[in-house]
Amino acid sequence: MKKLKLVALGVALAISTSSVYAEGSYLGFAAGLQFDLGSLAGTITKDGLDSSKFYAENGLSCGANTSCNNSPAQQKAIIPENTLIGLERATAGAIRANTSGPMHGLDLGLFYEQEGDGMFFRIGLSHVTKILGGETESTLLQGSPIAYTWYKIHWNYYAWHIPAYFGLKAGVGESGAVYAGVGINYSWGGWEVGGFNNGDAVALLTSQGATTTVSPSPSPARGSQPIFAESVKFRVRSISPNFVIGVEHKLASGDKLFIEFETIVGGGYGTVGAKSTGGALALAPFPVYPISLSGTHYKFGYKLAL
């Protein structure tokens, strides 16, 4: 917010020394990127998600018993990618990790903008959907006739935003302008995670050290269940602030090209029912998780003069 105040002050000072476009209205079309969807990069790459279950010295599941074999440790319902990569190196490739990193998304939107007297008003609609990342898989003896995929997780994300802005705009030279605005948005969307985790398959086929690194999922070996065919979908709605900073160039036709950085704040607590028995045992029958719809959108586009 401090940076935003400085930018707004700079724009206000520039207005007194530069030409400002005459009044006009525009229909805008925008495309851009948003990185680290759902703020889940840490969960996917290095933190994972703890299970409510524990495992014993031999690596096999021990359910909710926190004292089995006198060496309990908490399992991972979702295993971070750096752990799987480390396991691949520790087993000389006998266990392979296929990772893709955090989720990144495509932002498509349109808006109506009215400007005049060094100010502008805008209201729009944008949609963000995942295009990269969020795919993790680990396979035993990959490429052999007895290859077995014991862990596979798929993340997805989408969000809709309706932001409204009021801001300042100042001309730069004969055809350029800079602008900054603040406002409020209504957003809805969320993320989902699905797949399976049969960590005890690794426990039965690897050494204790490798198994301890993996932290297997609940398993029938100890009266529990693996996580199979899970699909947990969190959806939230919110009303939150937003701001935008951009530059534009006016064409001879009166239309404009622009590049801007838009930051949306949004999110809330999502509650959903687990689909699989293993998922309900590892997480909760109705897990609750903070869902972020926030992020910075790096956009470019076209404003059509009306």
C-alpha cells in the first residue's frame, strides 16, 4: 500500500505538468498471466500437507496410534515435490519423481472504462484458469514390466473477478499516459486437489530410511486405508480491495494499447467433504482450509474507443 500511495502521488504531480486525454469511454480486452495460483507453491514444492496418521519405525502405517514401535512420526497426505526428488536420488532412480512445480494461470478479461479530467473509472470481469504446473507423480521401477505408480496428485484452480476502480491518469508526451487506481472486487473460485497416495507400497519395497522420507499414507497393513480416487474441491467468495498500475499508448484511430499490473486481494475459508475413505482418515471427513484468490496479474491488451 505504501508503494501505491507513492505512485498515486507521482501521478497527481504529473497531471499539473503534462497533457491529459480528453473525456472518452473505452471497451477493453486483456490477457495476462498470474503466477503461484492459490499461493500453493510452498505446499506443492516443499511443505506438503500433514496427515492425521502416524507411521512406525518399520515405515508401515500405525493409524492414530502415536506410540507404535516407540518411534512415531506424522505421515504426509500430500508429499512435497522436493521430498520425491530426494527419494529418486536416494534410490538411484528406482523410485522416479515426475514433477511440474507450482500452478500458473492465464487471465482473460474485458472491462468498460470512462476517463476525463485526469481521472478514470473502470469496471470489468476477468477469469483465471490454470495452464501450467500442479502435476506430481512418483513411480516404482519406471520403464520396467512391473512399474507401479504409487503416488499421483493433480491440482487445479479457477477464479472469477469483478473489479471496479477509480484512479488518476496523466498524459506523457503526445500519445502516452500513465495511470493508477484503487477499488474493490467481488471474487469467487478456488482450487481442488485429487489423486491417490499408496505410500505403504514404497514401505514394503524400500529400506526404512527411504520410507521414513516418504511418510506413507494410511494403509490396510495397519487397519487403515490408502488415499485412492480422492477429489477435494474448495470454493469461496469474497469482497476485497484491489489496485492497478499501468501505461498506455493512444493510436491514430483513437484506440489504445496498454500494459498493466493488477493486484487482486480475495479469499476465505473453504469447507468440503472428502470423497475417499483414506482421504477422510488422513485429513478429516470435512476438511477446512484457507483459500487464497489473491495475486498479481501481469496484463496487456487493447482499448477500443466507443
